Amino acid sequence: MTTTLALSDTNLSKTHPNLKTISNQAADNVNAGETSDGLEHIWCVAKNNAQDADLQAAIDWACGHGGVDCHGDCKLQFSTLVVARGNFTGNSRNSAEIVSKWNQATIAIIFILTTRIPKCPSSVHIQHKGPRVLTAPLNLLSDAIIRGTVFNNLLLLCLVLVAVLCLWQNSKVPDLYSHTSRCNVKARSAARKYISSVFCHISIQTQQNDELRIINIILLSQSTSNKPSTTRSLDDIDLVQKVFDTMRKRNVVAWNTIIAWYVKTKRFVKALRHFILMLEIGIRPTVVSFVHVFPAVATIGDIKNSYILYALLLKLGSEYGNDMFALSSAIFMYSELRDMDAARKVFDRSSERNIEVWNSMIGGYAQNDCFDEALHLFLEVLKLNHIAPDTVTFVASLTAVSQSQRHGIGEQIHAYVVKNSMECQVIISNALISMYSKCNFVEIGFKVFNKMGERDLVSWNTMVSAFVQNGFDDEALMLVYDMKKQGLSIDSITATALLSAASNLRNADLGKQTHAYLVRYGIRFEGMDSYVIDMYSKSGLIDSAERLFQLSCVHTRDHVTWNAMIAGYTQNGKIEQAFTVFCEMLKQNKTPNAVTLASILPACIPLGGINLGKQIHAFAIRHSVDHNVFVGTALIDMYSKCASIGYAEKIFNSLHEKNSITYTTMILGYGQHGMGEKALSMFQSMSESDMNPDAITFVAVLSACSYSALVDEGFQIFESMQTLYGVSPTTEHYCCVVDMLGRAGMVVEAYEFVKQLDEKGNIAGIWGSLLSACRIHGKSELGKIVADKLFELKTENDVTGYHVLLSNIYAGKEMWDSADRVRKDMREKGLRKDIGCSWIEIGGAVNCFMSRDQNHPQCDAIYAKLDDLTSSICASSKNINEIISF
């Protein structure tokens, strides 16, 4: 459909030749099909709402100009343009506020430059307010028109309007600085072709001050676009820089805008350079300048310049140093730099504080694991009479509760929220769900979720993630199904939870489906490759994980991806490959972070090499991450399993912050070393620290009681699981009780305990623990009963170990015929025992060998020495037996 926009009105053509040129240029562009959308509808105004002849004449001229006759009844698909007199004020995003005096040229401009743009949603909405004529300055009209175009992403229209209105009656350029927070302008392909010409037109026809204001408007409008920088084209990003470079004279507003734009597009070094350049040319920064540059310095990690910039802020005077926005931004900067001492000095130096300053300090403490300080400040805010906590305050404090797992404090905050009728706020409910899930009370979190009158995508994702984090993976999948039925789309957070659920369930099919969904719909998010690698690794598809790491992630590897691959190799027993990737990471100048060290430390355990673990520990100390809770927990686990429980104790006592995993790891270490009393004491300390034990903690405590034969204490803890802590027993807990009774020689009691479980006891792991107890205490008859039960429960491919156990029971009782029958049965079923593999550290080097291994170059000498040792042992045993017989 072709549209003619030529200005046929003689008076308009004579009085406003530039308007004619610009409108014809826009018409040619539309007719040539150069716009992204194509013109499908002609919008018009036809109803006789006007009461004065001039206004009606303008309406008639505008309606007839496009060759459209709607016979007085215009049906508009995308917007309504109601022309009248009077004033109008509204808050709608899709409307402009207009108070003006009407004349023929005004109506022509509004009609041509708003209704002739393809598919423009409600650029202008003028409402009739009555017969009384009100006049207003033209800058109010121009402000309204430009804001209408800014709201609707029409850069070309904005440029043309600014040019026309500056030429028209020598009017002042509208001041849009107060509305920049709502600007949302994007550069269309058609608009970019005319930017240069419009700039030249403005430069020729306007004064320098007006030019500066015009360019600032355009620069601010484009730089405050809500479109994420990661999805913007290179032309869009360069456009802001081009606008800035076009300016013959730049004031502080222009500099602030370009600095903010660089921060938004994650070019932080350029942002800092432009701030320094602004200072060098003698422009005095404003508070806004510091608010923009502080986050850039924080992201770069430039601690030195952070001190210099804050000193400059103070030097410029108290109005700078005491500005609330500057204070909040400075606290945020130091929090990101993990310099909480400096952040607290900024906080303490402020003479006045609003809630944003308090929130920044509380959030900074929570972010840097200073949970006690964060919660202390939160309590201080509650005591203030002149400041009321807002949603951000509660979210920050609940985050501190979540990370420290202070469930009791979390419940008190929840009670305060309910008492003050704040539970209806979605963001607070989301934070409560997250807090309860991280404190291992996912059921209460689900109750909060069900009570929510309104839920957003964050609510669903938080609940799905909570289920996954607490081991309710099937429930998480059902919730995603319900979420889809509600019409919500899967985003990156949902996909992350699905991949984690697939990892936990070792469900390769679910993981592949989720991965295929992400690829099919082009969903990419930060850390996606690491989640996919983790999913494939935990599903046993380490080759797929390795292929993704080597081929797809070559140019996008970040710390998270490296960490996922190292952890994947470790989890699949590929220790050598794990250290190979770790060394490759170092060669590429990627400094391992806390998660990297926590991933590689478990690889030291199978090697039995404590020296290698000590080297990694030294690396952690050198890079100041040894006190990180994850690294500290991994070190405790490594030293405990490498027979250095003393080192593990020292590290535990040196950690400033501990979570439930830290306590659980220490309890498990004590248990493995037969230090049951210390394990129970640690469990008691954990409970007194207002930290809730989870299911894994109880496995550790029951195992410690088993190793130390603390049967009575173990049964007390087992019975208190559900009554005191709300943790339901699982298969692992039943296995621990059976093992505890078996190690104490109470095999019959263990058998009776298993029979009492009924259907819950029909688990191979439980009967397997009982069979192990029969082997230890030589209960061959009971062992045969237990073994038969196991063979019923397990498929033939899964019973190799149980056949070996039964064979060893018979061998221990010297029932060689029965042992041979078991071995023969294994051969007939095609069952084979995995070859044993051992490591030994000699001279700082770890040597690996397997059963009946003959690959060593000195194999003959080794076996000869082994024969000598065996002969000596047998001779010694014979001499001892002779002495005892005598």
C-alpha cells in the first residue's frame, strides 16, 4: 500500500518549507519499503469533535490528506487519536500529555509524524475535556510529542520532531532531562540512514546552545534504552558513541550519559577513561558522575582508583560526600571489591542516612558472608523511628539468614512481615521461599508459595530451584509442568533447575531433552555450558561433557566452565584428567578461584597423596581464599580422608563462617577416625548455633556412632530426626542403623530391625549392610538368608558384590564347597568382580597399580620380593602357632 505524505496545503508549504522537505523524505522512505515493519494501516481522525472552524479544517485536511474517507466512523486497530481542546494529563506509557493551543500546523505535524509511522502503538492520545479553550506554551506541546515518540521506540520520528520544533517559531528545545528514566528509544534501520542529515540540519538551523540540548536529548534517549546490551547490534552500540562524537561542545550531562552508557554495555574500562578525560579537560563532575563511575571501578577490581575517586568525592565538598546516592554507590563499590572495612567507614562517615544507604550496607555484608553484621544492622533499622525498612531491606536480611542458615531469625522476620501486612508483596514472598529452602525447610517454603495471591516467574523459578536444591527433583519436574500449564515460558533459571534435576536424578534423557530445548529456541545464558557439562558428567556421559568442553566452549570458557569440567572428571574417577585440565587452566593464565580449588581438592583423596593436597592448600593461602567456606570445607574433607584429622580440626576452628556442610564434613571426619564422642559434641554445637542439620548430617552422625559402637546414642539421634528436626528417615539412615547394630555384634537385632521396616525395608542397600555384618561376625546361615533376599531384589548385573560377600562368608567359616558353588554361580551368570586398584605415595610421587598387574618394568623383582615377604610371614605364623601349642 502506497502512502503520499506531500504537504498539499499552500499555507503550510509556504510558511514551513522545511516541514515539507522532511515529511516528503519520510514518505519516500515508507514508500520505498525501507522501514522494518511495512505500512499496513492508515490511521485517521474523522469525528466532528471540534467546535472552532480552524481546528475542524485542520482535521479535515489531515484526514483527506492520505486519501482516506472513513465516513465519520474510524476503526483504529492499534491506537486512538481523539482530537479536541483543553488540557489532558495521564500516566499511560502509550500516551502523551498535551496542553497546547491548537492551529493548523500543529494538527498537521501530529498527524503526519505520528499516524503515518507503521504500526506505531498510541504515539499520541489527546482527550476532550470540555468546551473551554486553554492555551499553553508550545514547549509543552513539543515535550508531549517527543515523549510520545520516545515511549514508542521511534528514533527517526524523535529526530524529525526535534528538528521541526526547533525551526518552528524559534521555539525552545523541550527539556526532557527529567524524563530520561522512562526513555526507551531504539535505532531502526531506516532511522540510521537519516541521522547524519538530520544532525547537519540541526547544526545549520539552530544555535549552539539549542544544538547541545538537542543532542543531549537524543543521547540520553538512546543510552537509557531498556533493551539488554547483550542483544543489541554493534550498530546500536556505536550509535551512542557517534552521537557523542558529533557534539561540538559537551557539557557534564553529555559526559555522564556516555559514562553511564559504557557501564550499561559492560565496557567498564572505557567508562573510567572517559571520567578521567572529563576531569582532564576541566569539567567539574557531578554526583551523578560518581554514581556512574563507582560501579565501573568495582567491576574492574581497581581498588587503588576506588580510594582515589572516593577521596575526590570528599574533596569536592559536603554536598558531594553526604549525597545519599553517592554514599550508596560508594558502599556498593567497596562491597564488590570485598573491602568491607572501607565500606563501613563510608557508612559511618555519613551524617545522614536514608533507607537506600542502610540497604547497601546490609546487602554488602550479606554478599561478603558477614552475616552477623548484616543481621545486626537490620535490627538497628527496625529500631529507627524516622526510617522504615522497605522490601530491599527485608530481601537483604533474608539473604543473610539464608546463607548463614539461621532459621530461627528467619522465622522472626517472617512473623514481622506478616504482622505488618507485607506478605502480599511478591518479592518478599520469593525471598521467604528461598530462605526456607536454604534452611532445609522446603515444606514451609512451599506453603508460602501456595498462599501467594499473585506469582511471577521468579516465584515459580524460586520454588522449582528450592525443590531441586533439597532433593525433591520429581516434585520440581511436576512444578515445571504446572508452570507451563499457566502459560509461563521456560527461561534460563528454569532451564538451570531442570539441568540440575537431571544431574541429581542421573537422568541423561531429561538432561538431553533440556539441552535440546535450549539449542532449539536459541536460549543462551551465563554459565549454561557449565550446567550442561555438570549434567552430562553426573549422568555418566563424561565423553559428551568432554566433547562440549573441547569443541563448543573453546572461545567461551570462563571460570565456571573450567570448574565444571574439573569436577566432572573428579566425580567420574578420572583423576589424571582432572589435574591435566587444572594445569591447562593455569597455563592459560586463568587464576583458580575458590570453586576451582573446592573442585580439585577431592581429586587428591583417591591418590592418598597428602603432599599434593598441601600444595593446593598453600595455593589457597597465597591467594587469600583459604578462609572461604567452600574451600575450607573441601580442605577439611581432604585432610580427614588422608588420615590427618588434626589438620582438619585446625582448619575448622580457623574458619570465620561455617555452614551446615562444614559441620557435617567435620562430623564425618571424626566418625571415620573412630572419634564418636567428638562427632556427637560437634553435632550438639551445630544445633546450638541455630543451624539445622539436614538428612546428610544425620547420615554422618549415625555413621560416627556406628564406627564407635555408640548404639544407644545412635538410636536416640535416629528417633529424634523426625520428632525434633522434622527430617524423615531415608534408605541411607536405615543402612546406618543396620551397620551400627552389625558392627556392635548385634546381627540378630539388626535382622529384626530390617524385618520391622516392611515395604520400606525392601531396599538392596539395607539388606547389603546386613550381609556385610554377617560377614564380619561369621553368621553363615543368616548370611545365606540375607543373600537370597538380595538376589530377589537385584537384577543379575547388580549382584556381583553380594556374591563376593557371600563367598567370603563361607571362606571365613572354611566352608570351601559352599564358597566354590558361589564362585561357579557367578561364572555361569557371567558376573565378574572389578579389578582392584591401589595407590601408594613414595618420595612425593603417587604410584598406581592393579591386581595381578605386570606392566611395571621391575615387575619380576617386585613379585620376587613379595614371595619372600609371604614366606617370611608364613614362617612367622608357624613359629607362633608352635609356641602357643607348646
